Amino acid sequence: MGDFDAHKWFKKQYLEEGHTEDKMERDQAIKRYDQLSDDDKLKLAKIQAMMDRERSLREDDLNE
């Protein structure tokens, strides 16, 4: 029992229930996001908006 890996066991159980690793990663990201302070959520939203604008500008440059 000394080499029992609880993380691997829970992951195996989770996947056997029909969940995918992508869903598991999304669920973990949602939990981490929910734990952020409102100030950190606002900062994250600003960063995401900035990245979206930059991506849009790059796509516009490629389409010209």
C-alpha cells in the first residue's frame, strides 16, 4: 500500500465514469477561477480582452 497514488486512482475513477481528460482539466480550471478574488477575476478579464485584441490584429494582418 506504500506506493498507492491517490491522484492516479481518483483520475482513473473519474475517467471510468465517462469523463474525459479535457473535461477534468476544464473542471479544475473552473475551480481555480472560482477561488480567485474579484480583483483577480477583473485582471484576468482585462488580460483576456488584450489577448483577444492582439489575436484579432494578427488575423487582420494575415488577411491583408
